[in-house]
Amino acid sequence: MELIDIKSLDYDELLETMAQLGEKTFRGKQVYQWLHEKSVTSFDEMTNLSKALREKLQQQCYIAPVTEITKLTSKDKATSKFLFGLKDGSVIESVLMKYKHGNSVCISSQVGCRMGCNFCASTLGGLERNLTVSEMLGQIYAIQNISGERVSNVVVMGTGEPMDNYDNFVKFVRMLTDEHGYNISQRNITVSTCGLVEKIKQLADEKFSITLAISLHAPNDEARRRLMPIANKYSIKEIMEACDYYFEKTGRRVSFEYSLVQGENDSEEFAKQLGALLKGKNCHVNLIPVNPIKERDYKDSDATFVKNFKVTLEKLGINVTIRREMGRDIDAACGQLRRSYINKKEEE
């Protein structure tokens, strides 16, 4: 008999499962609270359930483990990067970022990634598999348990392309914001995508209140194709149309992530092209000095180029910020820590 991944069951599914096990509705509510409010990792911790019920759950269900392997903390204590182990031996990364306004967690949505962006360590080795709902939730719960502090903002911007794991991602959002469980506001969730147009439109139709962030990284198709293979499938024009549709359906401002790569996309001309592309749109640009990875030749832009790029966009009326560099001293770029771990294992 295949065991049930109980933490991937939404509230109604869990109540139905408990009914099938011959249990009353209130027991299902209790189990859901243990899993998603108190974030327990074993049935033995569910102390208001009878021993018989705990044993029954143990025999028919499992709580998907997200187990800490490594934790690295930056010198300023503001950023911690976690390497977590999963049930099948896969490893994933998550990042805790402490701000004055609260704790943000950046989670992974896949083991590896098949999008192939040239400046990103997440794509090295390709895609292994999608993460389950429980494994996405489990990263947040694990970090909260380790830190002892509630997570107030969630960014799905770690390893993987969330829109490539669409069904699990959507269920994850519904469960994370469920009043019976963790109950975070949808407005405190951001999802990043490299631009899967059909999925962006599908997400718009869900009418969530989450923030959509587009990994753009270039203002024209030719330059974008050099950096991102997905640009061979979707043009920037198609992506912009999907973003307009998202804003129309949700009323939520779209963010555009722009990693500045030295000599590739950081010139004043590129800033002017980006400003022209986004003119009149209700949007925000997040400039990111790229974190160099040893497997690629790309280098981060000089601070002067970054500042000039920002000033040029602002003169063109674009709302823009430079992302605060956090955790560079602890391999905080997507995929770096996981890749280092895998390489070390292969050498052993």
C-alpha cells in the first residue's frame, strides 16, 4: 500500500481522508493544525490524539521530511542559507532573510531546473523532479522551527521554475494562505518566473493577490536569447502581453527582475530600451548585481554601472530599486550551495 503524503492534502482532502479512516471531523481539524499551524514533523508530537489514532496515521500516511543538512549564516546575521534533505535523498536550498519589517523566506519549487539560464547555478545538472506541495510548505515550516521566528513573507524564487510545477505551486498558495493553517496573506507571497506565457495567463485567472515577478534580464529578444534559452520560445512582446493580462485580472503591480551582467546587459542604451519597454506600465524594476558562479564566465556589473542604470530608468519614469546584496559570502545565489554539496559528494 502506498502511503499518503498527508501534508500535501488540503483542508477538505484531509477531512475526507480522516473520515475514510473512520474518524470524526474534529480529528481532521486537529491533525491539520498540528501540520500547518504547529508544523510538527512526526505523528508522535500530536499529543491530543489517541495513541491508536497516531499509530493508524503512521501506518497509512507519512509527513514528508525536509531535514536540515547545512546552515550558513552571513557575517551580518541578516541572511541564512539552508540545504535541506528530502525523503528520496534529493537536496534543495532555501534562504532566510531578516528585515526590519519581518522575516522573508525564499524557497525552491523544483529539484534542479530545466530552464537553462546561463548565469544561474540552479540549472547546472538540469531538472531532477518537481517538489511536492508538502516539500514547498516544509521549507517554510522547517526554517520557522529552526529560527523560532514566524515567517511573514514568502518568495518562490529559489531553485526551479514555479510555473513548470504549476499545479503543485497553486495548491501550495491555497494551503499556505488557508485560514485553517498557516494563514499568511496572499499579498505577502511573490512568485518569480522566467516567462512561461500560458502559465502566467492561467495564474492570472486564479485571481490570487500574489505578486508576479518576471525574470526579464534584457530589454530585447536578441540579448535575452543570449542569456535565457526560454527566450527562443517566448518573445518579450508575448511576455508583456501576459503581464498586462495579469494586471488586468488581479490589479497587482508586476515586478521585473533584471540581473546586471557586466558587458552583456548593463549599458545605458539597454537601460533606455528597458525604460521604453516598460513606459506607462504599473510595474517595478528590481536591479540585481548578478552573483558570479565559477561554472560561468559572467561577472557582476561595476557599482557605477548599476547606479547609472538605475538613474537612467528613473529619468524615464520607471519605479526602480537595487536589490540589497545579502549573503554573497555564503553562496546565496540560487543553486550555489546545492551545487557545491553535490560536487563534494561526487568527489568522495
